[in-house]
Amino acid sequence: MQEGEWLYAIARTYGVSPDAIIAANNLQPPYTVYPGQKLIIPTP
């Protein structure tokens, strides 16, 4: 796994951009997402 790979996979799964998920969740660089973390997924 590379940095950010999880976030991009989540975005692709839900048909939204990674930037939309980042903005909806106020994530800060390096945009780390942890197992079990709850994210807001914006409507595509």
C-alpha cells in the first residue's frame, strides 16, 4: 500500500472524488485513513 491508496480506493468505490471525501471530512495531509474510521461520503 502506498500513501493515499486507501482514500483513492474508497472514492472509486463510491463514485466520488478523493478531494470530495477530504473536504467532507476535514482531513489534513497526509490524508491518513485508519481501519474502522467513519467517513462522510458525499453524494456523487
